[in-house]
Amino acid sequence: MYASFILTRFIPVALLSFFGTYLSLCFLPSPVHALDPFVSLSITPPYPSGGETVSLQVTSYGIDLSSATITWYINGVQTEKAVGLTQKTLVARAGKTDTISAVITGRDGTTVEKSILLSPSDVDIVWEAIDSYTHPFYKGKALPSSGGSIRVVAIPHIINASGSFIPESELVYTWSIDGFKRDVMSQSGYGKHTLSLVKNILTEKETVSVDINSRDGSRSAGGSVSIISTEPEVLIYEHRPLLGIWYAHAVVDQLRLFSSEMSLIVEPFFFSLPTKNTNFLQYTWTMNGKRIPTDAMSPRSAIFGVPQGVSGNTSVSVNITHPLSLFQSAVRRITVIFENETGSGMPSSFSF
Amino acid sequence: MDKRTLLIFITSGILIIFIIGLLVVFLNRTDTTQEMSAGTPSFFSRLFGTDNPIDDMISFVTGNNVGTNTTTENTGETTLPLLRQIHPLPVSGATFITISRISAEGKTESVLGVRVMERSSGNILDIPLDGSNTLRITNTTFPGVEQLYWDGDVSHMFARHLDVESGIVTNTFLKVIPGKEDVTGTEEDESQGSLSATLFPQQILSATSSPDGKKLFTLTSTSSGSEGSTLPIDGTGVVKKIFSSPLREWLIEWTRNDTIYLSTKPSSGIPGYAYMISSTNGGRPEKIVGNIPGLTIHMSPVAHLGLIGSAEKKSFFLSLFSKGILTDMGFDTLPEKCAWTENGARVYCGVPIFPEPAPYPDAWYKGLVSFTDAIWYANIETGEYTLLADTGAYDTPPLDIIHISVSPNGQFLLFTNKNDGTPWIFEITKQ
């Protein structure tokens, strides 16, 4: 009877209890990690760029952090340890991946460890007004006029887990203009790191944004840039025989003419040109309000001649219009002062 | 002596003392004015002093040390001005050269000089810096060169010149063919050398030469952006593509043999970015600085050291970039108005005196504003900076310094005055 009881009741119950306990122990979290879900380690900003100061913050609903001892590690090396030290700031190292860990030890001895990868992600957003005219030796940026074409390029600096940069062609780009993604949806996607747009004639400023993600979504970066339209500008330069165009000085208001002849040339800064051919634009030269016919082959140039013994001044203006855009035009007015040792009065000859 | 005579005597004495006092004050004041206008060290340079023995050798320009002397000056008894124009006509380019010549005693001697290409003629001239006569090396006419790059031994050049009618820039490899001894007895002077020209068939956006002068880096426009290539500066050899970008508007400079720097073309207030690539194989552009308004750069021959310019709200600022950290320089100018010494320890800059408010650098590039520069010196190792020449205080034309370089011996600065295109020398160290 006793043996039967042991065989039929006690052993099965004991075995069940043993396995039950075993299974419970297997599946129940250990005391060390019991509060893990209630502790979080966050980073601000979420996608820091290289050299940027980042802030790491431990928060918890399960542990009284004000009485917990928090130890901070960078790549396994302890850097700080104090009671209630929930925040840490550091500078994100460009081109490096650092593991930042916080070990939280509660008053009851429970320990939670949280880690985060600090892998600075950065994106440079550079734009160019691709059809905006400047002369070939101009070292400044070509600026966009209303209706001009613009190319925006994202240059991401995103590091993968192995610490190398992810090629720009292997990232996913989501572009938006003034917050709207739909208009440029076709230009978003895998490897699409450039965006083309036409400068809106109704708004002076447009903001282009891009969000960039790795294919697995583990790495991200983002940024935006504002593009402001400008007015085309007419600048007049002296074209000196043998020396070429004297770009060092633009003729802004006045031109003093001492020699018998002087050649001037206009540069139509920031007009949209489908090619670099400046003859595409329409030039109207006037002298003292009277229109002067231009040479179709070189409408940008004019030659001033001073008759012998004549001094005086004359008002000259050049007006440039775009044949395809009402929004692109500019004018420059200058006073040409003719100085001669003898004589006075007006005029001068003007030829092209 | 009666009372009246005594009174006259005392009054006269007081009057004489008063007049002497006035004279002393006046003379002292005159001296002070002269000292200030003579470009003596500023408050800052007095403040920081110069402990470095090399720094102690640096000249301060005085009124007598400024001039527009040309190289035809007879230096037999006179002292050459420390700051002087060395050629009266605009040049397309200028570079230091060691000139070999036969002395009066019949010995071969070397003298430091400057080789220039005269812009109106294209002739090559050698100008000795000891003030002796200019030597005309070539008489081939090649006028209107806008940009010129020299090779290391200054016998080859890469010239860029604009055809005004077409708007196309022509690029040409030039070679100096030295003259021979004039033995023919004909009217033709064989002692004059000539230039041989070979057209570079490619249209390029921009070019820069390597520090050793052996190679060029050129940027070419493509349908999708731009490509960068290196090639020998003499036009022979292989063109090697090392860079491509969807962007076309790059400013390029090659100030370290192994590194080429690229920065986005600047405009006031618009964020700019700068990168570097290997000059041998390009590779992924490594970012130097970014998101800086109106960014321009001039990097030193030393790694991770350069000048960074920023510009917004009608002003410009200069910072030192050293190992990833930007610090404010003691003066503000555009980086391209500065020259580094070979070891990167010192930098000399043309610094605009009271620049007018304008959107920089755009307004300066367009020729809407021009500067009158002072010459400043900064010792990067010690952080000292010193005013060397307050050119605005002298009877010289306004100097707007561009294309500035330091001579190999560190004694001279060579620069072009943007206002009139003429070459100038500033003697840094006392002889």
C-alpha cells in the first residue's frame, strides 16, 4: 500500500513538481533582469552628427533612480559612477562607433544594464542652381532665380556596425519640399541621393528635407536646407585690349573715360540659361533714353568712343530680359563721364 | 632795475618758456603721428610681443620702406623698399625662381627672383629681387591669360584664357624654350626665348597644381555632375580620374602633396562644406568642416591644419582649423588672401582695413568692392599675431592682395594687387 502510494502518487507528483519548478525557473526572468523592461536609455539628439554634444538619459518606472547607483561605461571602460547619476553628456566622435552602457544598481541589489550604440550619422545637403549663369572664372556660388533649375544632393555620413561608412548608393532616401513628400515621391527611394526641382516662382524660400535610412532601418540620418531665390543681376566690366575682361572691378555707377575708346561687356549673373550661351538673352542698350541697335553676334558688348575735344557725361543703361521667363530681368544704369582737356558739351559715339 | 623793467623781464621770460613748451608739445605730437602712420606694431602686437628669434627678424614697414620701384632701379647706393611693386604692368601669374647669372667678376651666381607672365603680351620675365635689371625670357605673344599654373622648375605652365565671343575657356600647356647665344649676326635676336603651346582638348571647370608643381588636378563637367583628374603639368602622360560628384561647383586646392581639398563654392550666408581626397586614388571624400555660412578655405601643407573663412550678414570672419577644432584668428580676412609657410608654422595674410559692409565673398568676387589691405603675420605655434605693414597709411596704391606666396627661404612675400594686376614684393625679414 505504502509502496503503491509512492509509485502511483508521490513519484509522479514529485516529478511534475521538479519539472514544473525547472520550467518556471527557465522561463521566469532572473532577478537581475526583472526590471529591465522598465528601464530605458535614451539619446538626444537621436541622430547626432560627428562632433555634436549628445545627452544620454536613464529613465525608469520600476527603480527609484534617485537612490540607485549608476555606473557609466564607454566601450567597456568605466567613466563615471555615482548615486542618482541619470544623465551623461559627451561629444559624438565623427567616424567612430562607441558603445555607451549604464549599469543601474538599485538599493535592493537588483542590477539592470542598458547599452546604446553611439554612431554619429550626418548628412550634408548641398544644392546647386544648375542653369544659373556666372562667368567661367567666377569663384562664388551661382544663385537661383525664380523658375531656375536646382539640384539638391545629399551626402550622408552613416556608419555601419563594422565601423565603415555605408555607401550613399546603398541607403534609402525620403525627400520632401516644404514638408510635402508627395510631390517628390518619384525622386525618393533606394540610392536616390539627388533631387531635382524648379525654383517655385510663387515662394521666395523653399525648404528641402531628406530622411535617410539604412536598408535594415538600424541607421538613420536627416536634415534640411532652405533655398532662397535671388534676382538676376547685370554687371558691367571693362574689356581691355590684350588684357581681356577686367573682372576685378565692376562698373557700378560711374565710368570715367579718359582714353579715346573703351569696350564694355555685360555679364548676366544668375539668369537661367539652358546652355552657357549668353546670346540667348535679350539685351537692350540705351543712351540718354534712346535705344541703340545691338549687334546680334555680340549683344553683350559696347564700345564707347570720345570725339576729340569733347567732355561731358551721358547716361547709359542696359536692360536684360529672359525670352522664356517674365520673372527674370535686370537692368544696370551707369553714367559715362568723358573727360578731355579741351572742349565741353555732350556726346560721344557708341558702337557695337 | 626799476619795477617796470623787472615786470617786462619776468613777462618776457614766462612768454619764452610758454613758447618753448608749445614747441616741445607740437614736436612730440608730430613724432607720434609719424610713428602711427609708419605701421609700427599695433596694440595687439605690442601686447603679445615676439619672443621667437625668427619673429624678431620680421620687418615693420616704415614710410621710407614703401615704394613702387620697378626692377630697373639702380641699387648701387640705394636701399630697396621692403614693400615694392616689382613690375608696372598686370601679370597673369608670378612665382619665385632662382636666377643664375654671370657676375661682373665672371663668376656664376644665383639670386632669388620672380618669374612673371606679362598679361598684355604673354612674355615671360625674370625679375631679380636684388633690384638688378629684369630679364626678358621669352618674346612670344600670348596675351590675356586669366589663370596660370607653374611647374616646379617654372619651365612649364598651364594657362587658361577666355575667348570673349564664344565664352569658352581655352586651356593650353606652355613650355619655355630658352634663348640661345645670338651668333647669327642677323637682325633676329636669338637670345630671346620663346613659348611653345599645346592645346588641352578638354573643357574644364577649374584647375589647381600640386605643391611640387609636377601635376595638375582638373575638374571637368559631365552630364551627371563633375569628374576630377590628375595629369602631368607638362601635358604629357596619363590623365587619371580620381573623383566624381553629382555637384559641379567646387573650389579646389592642392596644398599637400598627398591631399586635394574641395570646398563648395561660397555665397554669403549659405552653408558650405569642405572635403579632402587622396591625390593618388581619390577615395571617399572625407569631411573637414561643414554647415558654415559663406565657407572658404585655405589649407596648409600640414595635415588637418588650415584657415577657414565664414561670411554672413555683410561681414567675414577667419578661423584656424587645427585637428578638428576651430578657433578664432586674431584678424579677419578671406583665407585665399593668406600664405602658409612650408612647415605650416606661420601664415601671412592680407587683411582688409575697414572693409565696407557687403555680402562677402560674393561682392569681392564680382568686383563690386575692393580692399585696402594691411599685411599681418600669425605664428600658429605660439598664437601670436602681428601687424607687419599698414599699407593703407602710405603713398602707395590701395593693395588688394591675391595670389600671395612665401619665398622658399621665407624672406619674401610675393603677391598680386587685384586692383591693377601688378606683382608686389614684401620683404619679411631684415637683411
